[in-house]
Amino acid sequence: MTTTYAALLRGINVGGHRKVPMADLRSLLEELGHRDVRTYLQSGNAVFTTDADGPGDDELTAALQDAIERHFGFRVDCLVRDAAYLAAVADACPFPATELEGKQLHVTYFSEQIAPERFASIDQEAFLPEEFRLGDRVLYLYAPDGLGRSKLGEALARPALVKGVVATTRNWNTVIKLAEMTGSE
């Protein structure tokens, strides 16, 4: 029995910094004993299978982070999530995803559950029509003009709000594609 996972790397291949070629990432995952390794885009998305009775998300994450640091000489924050979780995130979207463009909806994955109080300083009314909602270790962001122009997205990314957790964001197209690649959609 195997389990399929997605690895989400944070902050690589942006502006020529912290380069992690996807071929090297695939090789590293294979060296860690994973199978059926595939990558999506150049922004650090990989899908792989491993034994179901093997390590959990946290152990897989730590092993990948350590392998990247050994190979490239710098640490990259990663999150590893299984197919069932990815499907649940897609299914639980509080916004009408099928009616929106992929660039209008984003999901920020967190390394742990975030208490709503962490975002209490954000006056959501001041950012309308942009909105956010919290889910199971995720934040859903509706930004009708895209993330690049989102004032709410900028406010949510303040270091004080995400201090102490790994957070990495994907647009809705990538959220759905990773769910499909893991066989959960």
C-alpha cells in the first residue's frame, strides 16, 4: 500500500535566488526512496508516492528539507501533505471557486493550525471586496484583481502574523492541479 503526497517548497526560483532545478528536486525525492516523482511548474511543487506505513508528514518534510540543504547548501522551508488533505482543502473552499479565475483565489498552507485570533488585527471590511477565511491549516484568499495587486494579501503576509510557522501560497489552479496529480480530485 502506498500514499501519495505533494511537497510544497517555499520561496525558491524567485528572482534568480535559491535555485532548485526541478530535475534535481525529483532526483532528491527519489534518493529519499520515493516513487512516481513528478514536479509541477518551477516554483517548488512535487508529487510522489511512498509506503503508507512509512513516515508521516512531519518526518517527510524534515527529510526533504535536510536533503535540500545538503545538496544545495541552503535551507528551504517545505510542507508535505497527503492526497486526502489536498482534496479536503479543495473541497472546503469557502468561495465559489468554479466561478472565479485561478488568479483570483489563493490558498496559503501553514505548517500548523492557525488560531483566528492571530488575524484579529486585520479589519476585513477595510479590504472589501477582498476577503479571507481560515480552514484546516490553510488560509483562503479571494483577491479579485490577483495577488500582485492585493492589499489584503500584503497585510496577511506581514511577518508578525505568520511568525513561527511555515507558510507558502499557491493560486487556485495549482491547488487543483496538485489535487489532481495526487489522484485526489
